[in-house]
Amino acid sequence: MRLRNRILTTVGTLFGVAVLVFVMLRAIPGDQITAGLGTEAAALTPAQRQALEQYYGLDQSLFTQFFSWLGNMLTGNFGYSARQQQSVLDLTLHSLPVTIELAVLSIVLALLIGVPLGMLAASRTNSARDALGQVVSLAGLSVPAFLLATTLLSVFAASFGFNPNGQGFATLADDPLLNLRQMLLPALVLGFGIAAPILRTTRTAVLEVRSEDFVRTARAKGVPERRLQVRHVLGNALVPIVTMTGLQFGYLLGGAVVVEQIFSVPGIGRQVLLGIQQKEYAVVQSTVLVIALAFVLVNLLTDALYRVIDPRVRAS
Amino acid sequence: MTPLLEIRDLSVAFRTRRRDVTAVENVSMEILPGQTVAVVGESGSGKSTTAAAVNRLLPANGRITGGQVLFDGRDLVKASAREMSAIRGAGIGLVPQDPMSNLNPLMRIGDQIAEALEVHGVATGKAARARVLELLNLVGIPDPARRIGQYPHEFSGGMRQRALIAMGLACRPKLLIADEPTSALDVTVQRRILDQLEQLTAEMGTAVFLITHDLALAAERADVVAVMHQGRIVETGKAGEILAEPEHEYTRRLLGAVPSLSSVRVAEPERAAEDLVVVEGLRKVFPIRGTGEELTAVDAVSFAIPRGRTVSIVGESGSGKSTTANLLLGLDGATSGSIRFDGTDLAGLGRRELFAFRRRVQPVFQNPYASLDPRYPVGKSIAEPLRVHRVGGAAERKKAAAELLEKVSLPASMADRLPHELSGGQRQRVAIARALALSPELVVLDEAVSALDVLVQAQILELLAELQRELGLSYLFISHDLAVVRMISHAVHVMRNGRIVESGTAEDIFDHPEQDYTRELLAAIPGAGPSGERGGERGGGQG
């Protein structure tokens, strides 16, 4: 019953995303032919143009285009990028792992910054450490990623000669060490931005849990402060922290376009961006749908985590 | 004998926005080893603060401003945080008030009890588990081997409180602070748990520092009773002596206000009157989420409310009394059966008719803190029903609010105040004034005085009786407190598991209960049992 509802809403969401991206792409003036040929497109004879439209399938009705695309996706045919001479599935299989790796690294960094600072800030409200937390989170929220990214890039490259992103991208399998060096700065930029909401969530949740009766009761039982903070306070503060982390993770899967572009990381965000520039409908549509699916899966994972953390969720 | 705990001239202050407010002032008392000492007082009297100062668990804005707390010869006021950690749990155990909020919801019951043993190095691993099983057994939790691995949400309130007692006594402390240990529980559960606690502490030789608002309960359970009022101890003495010969004026007032089974009734004698409400064969079934099963909350309930009379429904939590009240208020629809109000069946009413019906029936709920909008000035809250039902203009409504305030004995100037500036009793008066705004015929009082201190409770009950005489109101009074019910009711229905098990006049029910369940309820009232006999006639029909 529950599972069925879950699957139905997931399918509904994905279908909605598919319709939306399909319509929006076609609402943009121009198509793949004009984008590919530029000003030369004006010189096409009607016959040539018709032939090209037929080649790209643009001569069919929107209805047919939409459902043949969806039908093909279900069989694993994500479409073909004429520009890159590769199937979209192949492109995605290369870019998705890169993005996932970047997202995981960013989240880990964000948690390492946000959770301890949040706990520190909550440990004494309105103190110097609380102010420090506020400053860090305000900076994380207000400094735009492109600014931080370009600043870091120029500072590290110019002053320390550290510019691993200047050379061709190496995957984790190719050269793990180079890969991690290339991932360091982008993950830092993304992680810093995400650390802010995590810090704030942690601070609020910890403050709330700390004033709960059971924390006082644990104290009355003689539980030392450190153990109290970790076992009783942090444990109960985890649910909102996990929620926030899950949301940010989902956002990272599709939203790292700018950072990927600046650091030349061939992730899925960049794939969408190139697709939009070239008006390659198949690339954009299929990739966006993959991102949406990933987002949904991350949400499912977050829900599953609740069950691990909170026995009351398991019961209901 | 040297005292186990000696409090000398203890003062505690709370820092508020502007200044320090003294909550406890020069309090001195002592507890001998194995002795039970009760501190009695109303909310805000400083009794819980005194207890919290002993194991140094005051809220963040509270601090000890003077005096000593000598436990086993050591001054706890001067002890370091580390020393206090070692004493808490091992030397001084705590049984807190609210079983629902005092257990960590993410930890198994067994682990939480074992933690007390582990942090003090009493036992770990298998030895700790064995000891926890033994403790669960001692506090009367059946099937401990299964219960040890369960989480708090799988326990009932009474079971949770037993687990908390096990936790407080795990390391066999010399002193146990029990802060209103049973006030959140039903009376019959209350009695069983207090019995268990008494037996266990006697066996372990543990002294008990009992905090309670209930004078009868204190007298029944403690060797020595101290009465606190406005941060000071006004009277201390042997339990029996305090009840028999209260010396301080405040203690006398407190004793006089305690509703007891022997209290004089506020209500007038029964006269024939036509029925305003007739309930017949009422039944309400709720689906239980996720299981497909159903819960019958109210079943085959029939009763009538005559005009100008008070009809009470008593029962423990889960008995269906509040569901019955909601059905009568038209807040929820019955599964079957009928409620006729002034001859009209509620079930047949359309939206507009239901709206008109609501003018004639008004509720007053238990929690005066939650039932008033914190952003509305009192006058606006009182006038709101008038606004909703489009009665009068703004000026008339303002005048009406002032008159209503006077009717509930509050100054008309209070209309501009916000709820947080009022005391609990004042807020409940405001809630009553709001209920009266539309001149209803029936007022449904759902545990309307349960959250109030005894003195305030007595005043509100008097007010209700006065309003009934003056305005000819009918009341449906829902309560778990039999003593209060006796004071105010013309007719009483005892509910259990969704059914009415016994009905009669207040005299019938209290002096000649026919059902075992009613007898059990009566016997569970502190002060009604064999050890708590007080002056005056006793209520229960058995010893």
C-alpha cells in the first residue's frame, strides 16, 4: 500500500519533469539545426532543411516526439549526441559517476565543517563561538560559488602553482591521486556553500534537543557531558540534519553546473549545459530525467535513513 | 541519627530579562537515611526548584545564591561538575514527572537503564543486562526479557514510569528525588506505582525526597511533610499532624480547598427538569492507522443532560470520555446512535444548522495555556465567538467582552492584556468567559480544572456553580478526578473502555458504588485509602 503509493508518486513526478523539460526546450527559439550551423543555417534550401529535420526527427508531431523519446528511454536508448558522436547513455555513464563523486566529497566536507561548528555554536549561545558559527554560515550562504571558485582557482594557481584542473580530467579509475587533487577545490567550494545550512540546522536541532526532559534525566543518571552530547543530544538531532543533507545532496546532483564549468570537471551538469548550448534535445531531456531520477532516489535513501535512526518511524 | 541530606538556608534565583527573581528563599530541611520527606506546594511555590538545586540540575538561567546542600556530609553547592556527575545516579537518583518526555526515544529501554550502571562502573555487558532484567522485574514490568529490547514508544505511560523508577534506583542510591512521579498518570495506575516505589525504597533503605502538589498524597506516603509557599517552607511536621492540626494559615487554606470525597457539594439538590440533551446508543469507531483494524472508542453510550444541571463523565485515559465530548460538540460525527439537542438530531444537521447549533453549545478545554491564541489580547479572544457569528458591531462586542470579564470575576481592564501575562487560573476564567460569550445553553467542560492548582481549582468550581445558578446553564463535565466530580455533579456516569459501566446521582456513585471498577477508582484517590484516612466521613463504600 505504502510502497505502491511511493512508486506511483515517483512515476508521476518523473513524468511531470519529462513534460516540463520537453515543453520548455521547445519554447526556446531555434533548434538543433540553427544552433549547429549558426548563421549558415539561413543559407539552407527548404529541401536541405527538410532533410535535416527528418534526420533529427523534428518533422514529427510533438506528441510523437515526446512518446517515442519516452518509449526509447524505457528500452535504454537515451538518444544520440551528433555533436559528440556518442550516445547519451554513454555520455551519462561517464559524467554521472564524476558528479556523484563530487557530490559525495562535497557533502562529506560540508558535514565535517557544519556539524561540529553547529554543535560548538549551540554549546554556548550568544558567545564568541556562536558568533563564529554565524559568521561562517553567513559567509557560506552569501558568497556566490562562482566568486569563491574563481578566487580559489587564481590564488592557488598563481601563488602556489597548484592547478591540477589545468590538465585533462582523470577519473578515479585512471589516476586516483590526480583525480582527488582535481576534485579538491570544487568539492571545497560546494562543501562550503552547503556547510552553512547544515551548520544552522545542527545548531537549532541541538539547542532544541538539549532542553528536552530526557536529556536532564540522563544527566540525573550521572551520564558525563561528552557522552551526553553524543549519545543523547546528537542522536536525536540527527533527523533534521539528515533531512537537510539529503536535500542538499539532491541539489548537488543537478546544481553543480557553474562549479563543474569553472574547474573543467566533466560532470552531468556540464553535460546538460553543453546540450542546451547546442539545442541537442535528446541530450538535455534524457540527462534532466536521469538527474530527476537520482534526486528521487536520494530522497528514498533519506527516508530509509530515518528508519535506521528513529525506531518510531520503523514502527509506523 | 545524622541526616543523609541537610539543606541549610538554600536560596535559588532565576535570571529573567531585567532582574533576578528569587524562587527559593532560605529553605532549610533535612532527610534522615531511609526516611520519606514530602514537599507540598502549588506550581511556582519553589518545590521543584528546591529538588533541582539538590542534584544541581537547575535550568540554565537558575543559580544557587546562598546556603548549603549537605549530602552525606559533602556540600553539593561547592562540588565540581565532575563530582556531581559521579554523585548523580549513584548517590542521588531521580524519578521525573512526565513519563512521556523523560526517556530518550531513540534508545532501547534496557540500554537506558544499563547506561546508569555503566557510567558508574557498577556493571557492564552481560552483568548489566542481568541487573536490568532484575530491575524491570522489581518495578513490576511483565515479560522483562522482551521488554528490555523495546523502545519507549512501545511502552504505556505507566510502564514508562516504572522504567524510569528502575533507572532512578539502578545504582541503589541513598536518596531518591521523586518529582511529581505519578501526576501524569491515571489514579489506579498512580496507586499501584506508588505502592511499588514505596516497597522498593523500603527494601533498599533509600530515602525519598517526594515533590507533590497533592497534600493528601503527601500525607499518605511521607513520614514528614513540608509545605512550601512562595519560595519558603511555611510549615513542617509529621504527616498526620499537619493534616490534623495545620498551623499555618496557608496550609489550612490548602487543606480546605482540596476536593475530597467528603467535600460539601456545590450543586443544588435534584429537581425535575426537562432534558436538553438526549444521547442514545452512541458509538464511535476509529480505524487504527496502517493495520486495517478498528478501535471502538465509544460504544452503546446513552445518557441525558437536563436543563440547568451538571452531568459528569468520569474515567481514565482511553475510556472514551473525551471522544464523547467531541461528538456532543459536533466536532466529530458518530458512527451510529443519536444525539438529540433540544429535540433535534445532530446527525441530520446541514452546515448552516450545525453553525447555529454551535452557538448553543460551547467548550472549555483542559489546557488554559494552549486554548488561547498567544497573540490575541484577552478581550479579542473573548469577543471572537461574537465576531464569528456576526453578533453586534465592534463597540458592542468590546462592551460585551468587558461584561463577560466581570461575570468571571476579572477586572474589565484585563481585556487589553495578553495571555502570557495571566496566571493559569485567570486564563481558565478567560476561556470560560469566551465560552459564555454567545449565551450558550450547554457548556462542555473537558478536564477544565485538571491543570489548575487546588486553590484555583476550588475558585473556578465555585464560579461554575454560580454561573449555573445565575444563567441556568447545563454542564457536561468530563474529568478523571472523582473528588472534583462529586463537588459539582447532579448525575455521574463512569466510563471504561468506551462503555458506561455505572450511572447514578453523585451520592449513589460515591457512597454506594456497585461496580468493582468504580470501587477501584474511588480507592485509588489519595486520602481515601486505609492509610490516608482524614477527618470527616470517608467516601468509598469499602475499607
